[in-house]
Amino acid sequence: MHRFYLRPELCQDNVLLLEDEEAHHAFNVLRLRPGTPVTVLNGLGGVWSCAILDCSRRQVHLEIHQSRQIPPPPFQIILFQAILKGKTMEWLLQKATELGVHRIVPILTEHTVPQLDGKHEDKKHKWQAIVREALKQSGNPWLPLIDSPLTLQDCLRNSLTHDISLLADLGPDVPGLNHWLIEYQTRKHRSPATIGLWIGPEGDFTQTEKCNLLSAGVHPITLGPRTLRSETAAICGLSILNHELDRPFHPS
């Protein structure tokens, strides 16, 4: 089934309209024609099963056959990711979307290699386009939020508070991710609803940056005995969090 994305405000009518890039993709790339079934996602849990009424390179009209609203997941993961070089960052955004991340905050650190040269908003627009494509590919009904790049200091100054904040750390004697989940569940008698996951750049956060994060209440965690690349660490952390938080919580 081919999937398309429409902003929520464009999903109000009885007939949905694809224009611009989405119409071009349907007509010129996929070569879809009237009668073809398609799915439309609005990024806020709305899913429409449709069929093409008429199709041109500029506009595609869709007849709605069924609509449904997917409830949001019971937890939100916010990924604080040190910006990676080129295609690696784009790949990570795709995979994080597939894994259902709620929000991605790209951060500039002392060891960050890419230089954005003031083009923060340009990068943000490109990254938003990448996650929209990943949304369509994966069928994830919830579009991740993408923040403009921030320095680590600005992130901490903005007082982004979550039930738990976790830092992937290469240091010795660092507990596993599950340690802090169990500690929170034991103390609060529920699972965390919002989780911040901090992933450093290649070369890791500096010692000063780590101290600032720990002073802000971020808990260090290990992701295993091997040294992972930054993008691998992010995917590993997101996967473990999804696995642990998808399990029903049973108070003892």
C-alpha cells in the first residue's frame, strides 16, 4: 500500500488533495492512476484509507473509504542527539522515526564535527523532510518533532524536564538502562511517561559536558561492553527503551 503525508489542516475535507511533491511522486514516480488504493497519514495519529479519484502531475484527488485515529503511545522518548556528519545524521533520523521517537533535539557539542555556519533552519527543514519520508515508509502514524540545533548549554538552560533523563556513558561501573527504569517504577509506582535519551558525538561528550549533564540530573547508563558508534548507540538505546516500556507495568 502506498502511503502519503498530508498536514493535519489539509485532512478536513471529504476528498483529500495531494499537491506539489506528493502529487509528483504519485503521478510521475509511482505512476498511480484512478482506482489505486492509497493510505494518507497526518502525523498526529490520523490514518485514511483512500482510492485515487483523478490524478495529474499537479494534483491528486483521493476518495476516503475509511478513517481512524491511532492513540498515542503511553510513553514519549526525546532523543538528544549530538549532530553527526552528513548522511549518518540523515540515516539516524530515518531509523529513529521508524522506532517511534517522539522528538529529536540535535545538539552541538565540543566534539561535534559538522559546522552549520548559521544554516540551522535550512538543516531543520531538510531533516523534517527526511522524517516525513520515514513516516510514510514505516507507517508510523506519529510524526516526530524536530528542534532547531541547540548547544548543550542551551538545552540545559531550557530546563527540559522529563520523568527520566539518561546519558549513554562509556565509563566503568555504569548501571544498565533497566536499573533506572526499575528505580523509577519502584519510587513512583508507574512507568515513566517521558524519557530523555542523551547520545554524544564520535569522541563522546567532554568531561565538562558530562559533569554538566550529571549535575542537571541526567543518569549515566551503559549500552553494553562494546564501544558503539554514536548512531548505533542511539538506535540501541531507543530499541531497549521501546522493549522495556512496551511491557505492562505490574506494581509489586
